[in-house]
Amino acid sequence: MAISLRAMEYFTTALRHENIAKAAAELNIAASAVSAAIDQVETAFDLTLITRQRSRGIQANASGRLVAQKFERLLEDYRSVLSEGADLKAALSGTLRVGYYAPIAPAFLPSILSSFVPADGKVLLHLEECDNDSAQDGLMKGTYDVILFVSEDVRPTIDFDVLIEAPAYCLLPGSHPLAAQSSVTMAQIAMQPLVVLNRPVAADYYQGLFDTHSKDVTIAAYANSTEMVRSLVGAGHGCAVLNMQPLTSLSYCGAEVVGLPISDPLPALTLSIGYDKSRPRRLVQHFVDACRAHFAQAGPQRCLVEGP
Amino acid sequence: MAISLRAMEYFTTALRHENIAKAAAELNIAASAVSAAIDQVETAFDLTLITRQRSRGIQANASGRLVAQKFERLLEDYRSVLSEGADLKAALSGTLRVGYYAPIAPAFLPSILSSFVPADGKVLLHLEECDNDSAQDGLMKGTYDVILFVSEDVRPTIDFDVLIEAPAYCLLPGSHPLAAQSSVTMAQIAMQPLVVLNRPVAADYYQGLFDTHSKDVTIAAYANSTEMVRSLVGAGHGCAVLNMQPLTSLSYCGAEVVGLPISDPLPALTLSIGYDKSRPRRLVQHFVDACRAHFAQAGPQRCLVEGP
DNA sequence: ATTCATACCTCGGAAAATCAGATTTATTTA
DNA sequence: TAAATAAATCTGATTTTCCGAGGTATGAAT
């Protein structure tokens, strides 16, 4: 007792034409298939719905027409579900869930998003700041559509594109003697008290930098938010090594900070964008494209500190 | 780009359990089938809807949940269409379209119908008086669900049950000399002026009666409605031979009429009920049963003239 | 009455879809 | 490291579906 969608389709077209052969022609199938479909429906309901009159086509009785009506509605629903599913991929609408491990994302995400998100309110954004691992977890589990993360520490199964290589730079109080220079060396930095950004991947990365260049450094503070680091630096607690910078030289505490390139050759952090490359939704693909365009053009000038 | 209902079913149950094996168990199928169904859906939409994590089951992303929701709704609609179709057969509701070739049907149909039609207004009756041929045509074409007709002239493809053998009787004016007898002979009738019911099957039948019993008869009038015949008889234009009689001895014109059995052995007319025996709707079957019950018990006393 | 065209029905074989079961692979847990 | 779990994959069997070639009933035209 089940009726396939195919049988419904055949049944309704046959009934629309009141003629099995014509229906078969429209459907590009054999007439016998249409006849079989009608049998299927009648058997399933155990009802006579159509009277077949040789050389006269077929004719539905009242029940048949009623059933056909219901079928038509169901088929319509079916098609709309399919096309809505296709829209899910095609449409620039729906929900875009971004997980990012990029503390200065507020510096660039808004402008990127506004470059392609239509103003009609059909797109709902979910922006979630998280650490590198949970970003990747979320992407794999489908919690995020796309993630911005540091690909130095990437799972093998994750598809991603590199957005930008972010070299380390030194952040100094505006009033600091070194701030007058055009660049600094690791040796110079190592002599200052340091404010260290203490976040999963970054902490190890910065640790590595100092381990290779100078053994003895004075840590003045650890902070797990970029803005806290900037404000500590601005207040003169020390200097810091960071990789990306916002578009303002004022910290939250109102003090000026200065970013200077580091003349030593240092490994960079790689900001990457991860997403399902095999079948991205159009909304996701647009976002990815916008990010890549942004960093290809304006990136270096806006979020990085130029090298020497 | 098509998704079978089966695939939808598998997809949604897999998602409900967040586990392919459990879904397969619930559906009583192999896990591979569920996995294949998910692939089918994802391929159709060219979207990743579910992330599969070995030893952790599966998890849908937002699009997957959305799609599943739409699927669920569609499946629900599907099931309701099926069950509504089943109701079409099972329920004592819907439309009952009766075609009848039985001029005195008003004498018995109402009481038969009221014996099983529920009072909740869920049954719509279409009662259509027609001739014997168009009744059978209508049944074959599905215009009527059931017909009351004379099976002396029946198409080979029509299923029917005999309701009653209706012997011919003689209708006389209440004031007629013969009305005092308990029965009459064809010879007596043949000497009277006759009012003949002139309808498709009946006309031939009555012609045959007189052809075999007496050559010379005087036709006073032909009329193609039973009530006109009765009123003509009541008004003294002649007498008539009929097969069934209403429950009143008064004609429309107010004159009394009397029905007397005919002592000669005559072929009877067979009132039968025709319908789709192979898969009758419940409503139709009830009607048929009610008709058979009615004529099995009360028939002879109510609509016929008892034989001698 | 005969012939012809139309349109449905039946039946066999072929193609496709679907399924189950065994095997393989990946992950978590002990 | 081993065991347990769960998904992926592969293969052969089964079922469904389809087509095409007759066959047959009906109505119209000659």
C-alpha cells in the first residue's frame, strides 16, 4: 500500500489528457507504463478511479478526480521542495554562519560582508568568535558554513584557501623611544617587557619566535584578547608582537600605539578561510570570494604592518 | 535531479536519530541503503547537508535541518493523501451518485437511504432519473456510483445483483367494474382501452406481453411517466399494465386507482442494482446492502402487487 | 457489413534501482 | 595498543520499472 511519486505523476497526466497514449507521449514513456501506474493507484486504494474505454481514452470518476487533485497538490509541493533545495544552494539568501579565530576580524569583516550581502534582509549573519580548534570542529560538524582561522594548525580534512600571510610586527606605546624607528629587531624587542597574547595557537607561535631569537625575555603580562594587549601596550606595560592590526592606532584606553615591522626574518601566521569546497552554497562562495578579493587588494595596507 | 520519497524517508529518519545504523534498524533496512539515500539527497541538491563522523554518527548542518523539515512536511502530506484515499473507500462519506431507471423509485429510495446515510451531512446524494441505457453508460463511465435498472437489457460488462422480480399487474380506476375482482386476466385487460407506459425498455416489454396474449388491443394513450399513466388511469381513460407501484392508491389527479394481480403467467421485469463489485466504496456497498435488505424483506408488500 | 484507425491491454525481456551482507576504514575509549 | 563503534564501500541478488511487440475492443467510414 504505497504509491510512488512517479505513479502519481503518470496518473495525473493521464487524467489531464483523458488519454493514456497522449500522457505517455508527453512523459516520453511507453503507454504501458502509464496504464501500470493507474493500476498501481487503483490497487493501492482498492478503488476504481478511472474507467478505460477503448478507442475513447479514459475518464475519471468523481473519486478519481478527487485523488488526482490531491496528487497534483502533493506533486506541486514536492517540486517546490526540490526547487527550494536548489535555491538553498543558488540563492544569495539564508543564513551565513562564520566562525572566526581572528581577533581583529571586526576590522575587516564588516566591510567585506557589506560588499555582497544584499540589503533586503534575506541574509542572516551569525558571526562567532572562537578558537582555532573549535572553528575547525564547527566547520566539520556543520555548525559553521565557513571559518576564518590560522592554517598553521589545520586538520587534514579541511578545505581552505590562504587569505594572507601575516608577518609578525611589534606593537609599541606611541611614546616609546623605539617608536621613532622605522623598524625594530627581535633583539631590541627581547629587551623590553613583553605583553603576550595568550591564545591557543598564537601563544605557541609567539613562544617559538622568542625561543629561536633570544632566550631571556621578560613577560610583563599575558592577555587573552587582542584589545587587552593593545591597551596594556598603550599604557606602557610593555611591547607586544602581533600579526594583524586594526585600522586605528588608538587603544581602548585612549593611548596611542604604534606598529613597527620587525627586520628579522620570521615565520608568518597564515590567515586562511575554510569551507566546503566540494559543494558550497552560493552565499558561502560569495563570502569566500569577497574575502579573497579583500585581502588580495587592500589587505596589506589595512591590516598588516608593512615589512622593511 | 530527483529525490524519491523513499530517500526522503531515509534521510529524515537518519537525521532524527543522528545515526545511520539506528535509522536503518528502525526502517528495517540495511545501513548502506540509508547512507545511499543521504548521498542521493546531497547529490541532487549538490549541497553538503550532513557531516558524517565515524563512530560519532551523523550531524546535519543548518541546511540539512531545513531540508529535513521540508521533507518531513512533504512526507506527512503524502501520508495524509494516502489515508484520505483509503478513507475514500472506507469512510461513509463523500458523494453517492445514483442513476435509476425505476419510475417509482421515490416510493422506496428515500427510506432506503435514510436507513444508512449518517445525519452529519457528510454524504451528498445525487439521484438522477434516467433511462436504462444511459444508466448503464453512466455506470461504466463513472458518472454514477450505482444504478437501479432493469436487467432484462443488460450490457455484458456490468456487475449487478437482482433486487426483485416485478411481475406485471393491472392498474384500474377505482371505479372500474373489474376493480372489485381479486385478479384479472390478460384477456380481460385486452378488452379495455389501454394506457401504455412509453419508456425505452418498458414499451417493448409491454408490447411483448400483448403480442403473445392478444392481438387486438386498443391503445388509449401513451405516456412516458408513471405518474401520468396512473393519473390517466385514475381519470378513467383506460387501464394499464405496470410492474411496480407506489405506496399510495391516489394518483396526482386525486382519483383512486387499484392494482390487481394478473392471473396469466407473464414474464416479470427484473429490477437490479448495478455497481462496481470488484472494489466498491464503503458508501456504495452500504447502499447496495440496504437496497437488497429492503427488497428482501419489505419489497413484495410495498412495491409490488401480490400474485394470485 | 466490412474495413480502418484509435487506444487500451498483456506479456516477455532488459535496464535500473534498491537492498543485504561482508569487508574496510576511521575514530573513540579503555 | 586493542576493542568497540559506526560509517563507507563493494558485490551479488532482488525488485521495480520500462519498453516494445503483439493482441483486442470500439467507433467511424465506406
